[in-house]
Amino acid sequence: MRIAIDSGGTFTDCVYVKDGEVHVLKIFSTPQDPGKAVLDCVTQIATNGEVPEVRHGTTVGTNAMLERKGAKVAFVTTAGFEDTIAIGRQARTSLYDWFRSPQPCVVPPDLRFGVQERTGSSGEILTSPSAESLEQLAHAIGRSGAEAIAISLLFSFANPRNELLVAASLAPLGLPISLSHQILPEFREFERGSTVVTNAYLAPKVSIYLSRLEGRLTEAFPKSSIHVMQSSGGIVSARLAAREPVRTVLSGPAGGVIGAYQLGRMAGFDKIIGFDMGGTSTDVSLMDAAEGGPRTTSEAIVSEMPVSVPMLDIHTVGAGGGSLARFDHGGILHVGPESAGSMPGPICYGRGEKPTVTDANLLLGRLDPELFLGGGVRLEAKRTRELMDQAKGNLTTVEQFASGILLLAEAAMEKAVRVISIERGYDPREFTLLSFGGAGPLHACSMAKSLRIGRVLIPRMPGALSALGILMADTVRDYSRTVMLSQATREELHSFFVELEERGKKDLLEEGLEGKSVRSVDLRYAGQGYELNVVDAPTLFDDFHDIHEKRYGYANRSAAVEIVNVRLRFVVQNKPVRLPVSNPAAGDGAQAVLKSRPIYFSGAWLESMVYSRDLLVAGDAISGPALITEYSSTTVLPPGCVATVDLYGNLIVEVK
């Protein structure tokens, strides 16, 4: 039995295949012990002696980064460069905010250590560390109270010999050791150091979490297995994820991107903007089949720390269903980034006392208190109205307050969509907005109208699409190396790729796997500071000029092009997940009508039909205003919008 579980801030979502059918289960997350909710899901599903194959999207590493609750890390680098991890670069997150200070470096000064050694840029060993200096280093780190070690020496990606010597001398300390030439064998000292520090920072916590979870699973289900979703959109074994947890910091959102792309392609759409709104945050991504689908990047920043391992290109904002609304001292309304989470949660869940986006949706009639989670959770509408009325400030009505909350939340999410589309040379009007997450379909049509996107796709199981994406994901291993060539023939490039392919085949063989490799190259014009990734092909350099022109508005086809990094991705295809297909027939969804209720749109209450999505059939067409409820989410259909059910059970909404 295949089971995919995505741990979120409010709910833990589970999608599984049983008897050839795809099913969904949602339970409240257990933030103090995330593994408990995972185990509860498996226990509720595998009730007849099945052997579960568990795939997990975890937020343990993400939360440790955001909350700064990782391990005490000893940072070891070449003498004289100890403070590069704190100095960083000149870039500022808020350039004009005089009162904003950066978060403190996760490695304090007393945990930064230098080694007298030097490797040249070509890989020549200029100075080897002495046995005496290594002994002193081990003694100093042993007394420091460090819980993990990150080693990042100058040019170790060109020759790892000195880094291996340092690691061998520190091994007797019994601490987890992260080596930069293994985690990120690429240039840029600060980014490489930050990435290996992040890995060491997360290693103890993620390793303990995964080993305990694996132990609890095998105790309950002796032949079970567990794999983990990477930020790059591929699955790896729990053993590798525990050793390189830096690759899992966007584990859950990556599942959503893969699920959105797969379902969008099935529905016949090649250009997709993924809009994933959960309880704590919203993740947006852009996917174009003509460019290979989901985009990856090696320039991510998590909690102000550069993380340069391959990740899906996801832009995140602190706006979700649990985002808190508040007035500042000047009487200005703000929404997020603080969230109510699952404890205490929104007001309508019965424990929270501060207004959230979910409470605003309930108050405006966009959530039905009797149908939430298929009727499994009853929302407290009366309590919500009373507490929101007390918190509305100087606004005349509580409806104005709720409308303002939704307006601000949607403005933040619209800005995020513009960042990943317009700012990168794409016209969002050419794309389909694929909305998912527990809260996404509540806001998708309104957002699409503001962005002038003409079509919205609400997939099957929108509240659990991240888990479905994890279930669909292939096993992926990424490899890279800095080569820094001003001129190179395709034969020279081929030799570097062969070296990486041999390493990848060996790693996969250890797990009994065999995959196909995809080659790509990071290119830039000579003298530039950053690169663009281009798929390796006979037209490599022409493709680079075209991509540069699309991204930056110009191309210099006569300029010298520099080859910076070679990259290799091994893909082991997953067993396909087959979704049921129905033959469309014209209908109006009358059989799915549950009731009618007033919903607040544009300053007025409009009587609207409420439909059960489970009772809709392929070919049904529904006109707004309407509410479409299901187990994992609720879709709001504003006036003028028309939703049609396609053969896969997706809702295709034409926005007007």
C-alpha cells in the first residue's frame, strides 16, 4: 500500500492508494510531535494487515530554520575566513528599512574555527593541515559544546583532500559532520558555507525525527518503509534525508508543485501557475511544459540563510487561512505573517480568540459551518461573529472588517504571483491558475480576476494535492560540480558529465535502483556575477542567449560565454498513479445541490447555491454565485464565473 503524508501547520494530509482507488484523509497536525500525526494516519489506513510504503513531506527542517531551533554548529573553514559565514554579502532584504536588523548568525563567534591550510583554485594542495593543528582543533571543538560540525574549506570542491583530513581528525568526537564538497561542490564561499552550516544545523533534529518515526512505523508495521520528499521535487530514502536534511527544507511545498504540474498536464494545460494556500503560508510557482515543467533554482534563501542545493522555484508569503488580522497603533489593518497555527487555531475552531482569514471567510458565508471537513468538524459561527465584532476597531460593520482581511490577504498573494511571472518575463494572462491547498479555492477566482487570468483549475482533492504530488513524485538524485571554463568543447563537457554519472549510478545501485540522467549547465557572459541554467543540447549557447533575452530583455550573441557549473539529475520513474476518468455529459449539477445560503460579495449578501463536489459529474456546469464543498476544501464561485467538471473531476472555471 502506497501512502503519501504531508505535514502542514494546521492539518496533516494523507493520500493513499487502496484497491486501485485514490483516497484522502486529513487530521489535525501535532506540532509538538509531528510523527504522531503521521503514525495516526498510517494506523487509520492500514487496518487489514497491509504493508505501508510511506512517502513523507516533512516540515521539521523548515520549522527548525524559521524558529531558529537547530543544533549548535561548529563551523570549520580555512584560517582567516572564519567570519565569512556572518559577514555574508551586501544584499539587504529590506533596503530602505532603517529599523530592520538581520537575524543573528546561527554560528556565534566562539563556534567559528580556522585551519591553517590552503588549496588552490585549480585543485593543487598548497598547504596541508599539520597533525598538531588538527589535534588542537579537535580539542577546541570538543570543549565548545557543539552538537554538529560543518566543514567548508577554500576550493575543496576542486580537491577535497584537506577537507577529508579535517573530517577524519574530528570523527572521534562522535558528532554529525557535514562536508561542503559532498553537500555542495560549487564555488561561492559564503553560499557554500551557509548551505553546509544549514545541513549541520538541521542534522541532529531531522535525523532523530526520521529515525524515531521509522522505528515507530516498523514497530507497528514490521515490513514498512519510509521515504522523504526533497525540495527539488524528488523522493529520497529516509537514510539519505537524515544525512543531508538541507535538501528537505521545502519538502511539503515541493509536493504541491509536482502534483499541480501532473494534474494540469492531465487536464490539457501546459502553462500553469500553482497557487497553494494552506493554514500558515501561500506558495506560488510557475510551470511551462515547453521549458521542461517545474523550474528549479540554486539561489534560495530560507530564514535569511542562503541554501544553494537544487530546489523547486517556489515563492512563499506569510498569508494563509490561519493568518492573524490586527490593527497597528495608527489604526491600519494588517494580515499575517503571524499565524494562529493549529493551536489555538482560528476563532471558529473553538479555541482561538484572534481573527484570522478563515474566520473572515466563515463570517462572509464562504465556509459552511456544518460542512467543514465533510461535516467532521463543526465551525462556531456565533462565537466567530461575536469576537470579530469586538476586534473590528473603528470599522462600521463586521462585514467590512472581514472583507478588509480578505482584501489584504489576496493582495499579498497577488504580489507573489507577479514576482514569479511578470518580474521574470512571463505574462500571467497566458497561464491557468491551478489553485489548491485547504484555503486556495476560497480565493482563486477573486485573485484570477485581479490578475486578469481567464481560467482557474481546481483539481481533485485540492486540500491534499501536496500529498498527492508526493505520491506521484519520482525518485531523484542531484549532482553538480564547478568547472569554470571560459571556452570548452562538447567533448570536454562530456567528460565532466561522465564523472558525475558514474557517481550517480553507484549511489543508486546501493539502493537497488536504476535511473535516467538529465544534463544541464550553468552559463553566464564573461564578467557577469550570476548564471542561468540551460539544458545540455547541441544548441546550448544559442539557447542561453534566448533565455537571457527573455529573463533580462537583452542578449549579446557576440560576447564570450563562460561555463560555470555542470549539473546532473538522475530520475527513477515512480509507479504511475491512475486517477478515475468519466465520460462528460451535459448537466447543471442539480443532483449535487445541498441547499442555498447567502454569501457576501462586493458589499452585498447574495443568495447562492451550495453544491457537494462529490455528487458532481463530468460535464456539469455551474454558474456563480455558488459554494462547492468537499472534504478537503471549499470553492467559492463569484457572480459571473462558470465552473465545468472535466473528465478527471477537476473544476475548470472561466473567470469573468
